Amino acid sequence: MEQRGETIIRLIPGGAAGWCYYSKEIRLEKALGRNGRRPWIEAAVVQPDGSILFGDGAAFADSESIDTPVLASTGILLNKEQSAFRIGLRLLEDTEAEEVKVIWRAYCKGKKNPVEEEIEERPEDPEESAPVPTQAEDLYIEAVPGSILKGHKFMFTCHRPAGVQDPVQWAVVGEDNGAINGYGMYTAPDHPGVFEVTAQVGDMKASAYVVVRDQ
């Protein structure tokens, strides 16, 4: 059993080394949150250039060859019911960034214990398995640049409805209109124009337009 997702942690522009920030509470799927089998959770910071920083960023503090615009360490706080968690982020150097994208993975390892096996074999109560209502919100792309230079990069972020943890599928409409990776990092093409970027989660889809200029 595994669950993956991403979350945006908002920073105060000009954040200083040592400042700490926290994500909203992230709910785990039922099978991961059962008593008797503690989930393991990993988190990593996505950098503006698309690289990913795992673990404690202090390991790169003295490196002159690695450029990490947001140098930070992360921690996970699992609630006592083991049904939800928060991600904590501590800046290791000053930054002008306004937000940080964090990707995470939750999973169980090791053998199940007898208590959990009994729970899994027991038929579920229809009332217990009914979906929890979520707040009615739209899917939309949060940050759209006024314009960017050809060949440059920009990190798009997507707002999902409350309770939706499925990963975002990013795409660029048309051919030779730039490229975008799975984390929302868009690379502009080598020619100017107005190009459409899409974000899709399940049946929900949102679009944004980016202006690419010569100079």
C-alpha cells in the first residue's frame, strides 16, 4: 500500500535561515492509517530548476558546485491516530522564495500483524466506507507569470480541491511549445508566443497561458 502527493508550503518572502514553516494537515488513506501498522513517510523539496532535495539540506551547505535556491531540511509529524500528518520545513539559508513545493510518499513496510490482518478480512460497514464530504472547490493553476524569456524556466503550481491528494498531470498543448515535467517545471521554447499549459487531476482539468518573449 502506497500513497503519493505534493503540497505547497508558503514562505514569507525574505525568509531567514532557521525559520520554520508547516504544511496543512494531509490525510492518509484508510489502509495506511490503521492501528497496528505504522506508516512511513518521506518528503523532499522540489527546487525551481526541477532538482529534488531529499533529507537534510545541510549536507550541501558548503558545496560551491551545487546551486540549491531553497536549502532546507524537512520533518514529518504523524498524529497519534496515525491518520494524518504535517510536513515541517526549516530554512538553512536566507531565501527570497515565496513558496516551496514538497513531494511526499507514505507507505507501510514489514509484515502485517494479526490485528491488521483481521481488520482487512472483516467486511466493511457500508456507513464506515462512505466517502467523507469535501469542500467544494475548483482545480486551478495558482501562479502564472506575466511573461518569461524564451528558453527560461518557470515552476507552475496547482490548487486542488480539499481532500484531493492525487498527483497533478502537467502538459503543454501543441508541439514545439515548450516542455513541462511532472512537478510543474515549464521550459519555454526557443521562439516567442502564447502557449497553453494544462493541469489535470482525475476528471478535473485547468488551463493557464504563458507569454514567451524574445527579451
